Amino acid sequence: MNKPLISIITVTFNAEKVLEETILSVIDQKYANIEHIIIDGGSTDGTLDIIRKYDSHISFWISEPDNGLYDAMNKGIKVAKGDWLNFLNAGDNYSSMDVLKDLFSTPVDSTLVYGDINIVFPDNTTKYHKAVELQSDKSIMHGMLVCHQAIFYHKSIIIPYDSALKLKAEWKHLVEITRLESFKANHVHFPIVDYRIGGVGAIKYNLNFKEFKEVFIQLFGYKMFFINIGFFAERKLRCLVKDFLSLFGYKVV
């Protein structure tokens, strides 16, 4: 038990179809010093039955209404006791049983550890995706570019998420963390999670763009926004194309 305690926070809402696989992914880890926290938003399907089934493997869980994803994640932060925190969404899984062991069996000289991912497409095919080299806020100026589920935050740098946002709080959160004096990232070059695409951010692409633009201006200012106007014009064009294709029944993610 001299290894750091890892707090894995899973936020759920009506996730009966995908939660069990996520829980088993945590249980199967060869690293022993883990607490699994599940914050449920008041599910009305069989989610709670699955949580109760694995109650002996779950350190803390609660089911109550919340004000959205990021409010639930903040609840998880408040109860987490770990030295490191990771947010593993219902439906996402660690890429192997060795992930936590490979990350934390030896001392870590950083305050943020992150890795690459396997993207899982709707037809269950996969593609390896390499994360950006995260050196400063400029590394992620054009978006997250690091999978949120593949990030482990040391407790000394964790801050609350902006629960007023619907989609871009994790990006804002990471930009703010890169600006902390104690920020020091370590990129491990192997897949951390199997990440399924097609989440709410991919579906609500107009809201995604709107929030991204607003948060960008808030974080980087109008001058940097106009410097990057070509980038934003391209993103807006993509939204228009997706809107057009959706008129003909095409689902674009």
C-alpha cells in the first residue's frame, strides 16, 4: 500500500448498457491501490442495479439529481481521497489490465500524467490516436487534443470544472491547469483508454462550436481570436456542412 492511491471517478446517468464493462475494466486492473467513485445523476433504468451488483468493489457511490456532467464530476472531486484522479466515463474502458500498474508502480515526477488512446468507432473498429505534446496552454489552444479520460491529475493541481458549461468545461479546465506554476506533464506513449466516439459533443456540434468560441475568447482574448479567425471559420464551415448533411439523414460525428 505504499503505492499512490488512484481515485477513478465515473459519472453516470441511465448507463445500464455500458456501465458494467467500465466497472469491470477498473476491477481487472493489476494495480491494487484504487478507489472507484460513481456519481449517478438519478438514473431511472437499471444503472443502480449494476452499481449494487459491484458494490463491494466501489468505494463510494451516490445517486441524486445534479446540474449536469461537470457538476457531477465536481461532486466526485469533493469525495475523492486519492493522490491522483482520473475520470473514466461510463462506456469507456482502460486499454489493458496493466495501465495503472505501468503508470504508477514507480515514482512519478510530474503533476499530470497522460497517454494516448484507442478510438473505437460505432462498428467497433479501432484506431490508435496519439495525444499532443502538452507543454503549455498554447499546446491545446485549438481544442483538447488530449483525451480527458486518458489524463491523471495529481491532487495538488485539481480544480473544479466550470459547471455552467455543457460541453467545453474539460478543455477550459485543462487550459487553466497548464497555467499553474506547479504544472508538469508526463506523456506516456501507450494507450490509456479505449474511447468510443459519438458522444454528446459530437452530436451537438453547433453548441460545441458556440461554447468553444466563447471559452476561447475568455481564456485567450479577442486579439488571439482574430489571429486565429481562419481556424474558427473552418470549424464553422464544418458545422454548416454537418447541418446540411443531417437534412438528408446522414449522421456525422
